[in-house]
Amino acid sequence: MYVKICGLREPGHVAAAVEAGADAVGFVLTRSSRRVTPERARELAAAVPPHVLTVAVFAGESPEQMREDALASGVRAVQLHGDHPHEDFTALRDLGLTLVRAGAAGVDLRCGAFDEDLLIVDAPRPGSGEPWDWAAVRGRPSGRWMLAGGLDPANVAGAIAAARPWGVDVSSGVESAPGVKDAGRIGEFVAAARGAATG
């Protein structure tokens, strides 16, 4: 089970995600209470070992802005969240970075449909942090896809059983307060996700 911890802002929380065994860590470079600057993202990404994917998250920025910020942050992947057209992915392909497409469950659910490498299927209201009908997408997404939206340490096992994803992505579900990550909850989430995958 592939696990991504998103919205990280502090070195200690990045370290907690890596220590817990996360496969990817995300830094939000768009309008959000979890936003960091490209310079801060570079500092955080520099402490992440090569086997953990570092992801810059965007939502609505132009390809030019995403290109500039991704290069400045030194990440190994770019996540386009929301209604980005296929052309935006094409415009970033030459960077040689892993491309991640994230959107609500109603979007094209074929991983690779926009030439992306990974797909994230989020709640009908993406970014809300609200649980939703995870079973509704079971059997529909294809390829390397992650389930997101309302996941936390207590419900991730049930969500995995319901949707059968390739991976899971969490942000608010491992926080002690809005925008404030909790190292203990990060560890619990990774353990619960991996336990569900092997159980």
C-alpha cells in the first residue's frame, strides 16, 4: 500500500513521515493554510531520502508558474489538483518529474489519461477533509491510483477495504489542528494503512 502524507510544513513532521515509512510527502505551493514557499519546500525536501517521493502540490496555477516553483523547490514530483487540462501536464512533461493528477471522483479515472504517472481520487468536495462514499469508486479507477478525502488513522482500513486503491493520500486526517500535523497520528496512519493492505 503506497502512502502519501501531504501538507507538511515542519522538519519534524517530514522526519516523522519518513520514519513511519511513507512513500511520498507533499508540500503545498498553492493557496492554502498549509502553503509553504518554494524556498521552504526546498529546505524540507532536502532532508528527504531518495526513496521517498517529494511532491509539490498546485491548484490552478499556470504551467509557467508551476514549472518555476517546482524547479525552485527541488522536488521530484508535481501534483496538479483540480481542473487542469491535459495541456498543463504536457507542458510539464519535459521537466522529467513524476506527474500526479488529483481530482474529484467524477473525473476521468484512468491513471495516465492525462499522461500523468499517478492519480489521486479525492472527495466530491476536494480538500474538504470530509469522509465520503469510498466504495462508490471501487473497480472504476485503473492503474496506480490513490484514495483521498476524509481519511484518518481510524477509518483508513475501512476505506481501503471499500475502495481497494493502490495507495492512500492524507493531509487533515493526521493533524491536531487545522494545518498543524501530528507526528503520532502520521505514524498511526501509515501503520493502519499498511496493516489493512496485508490483513
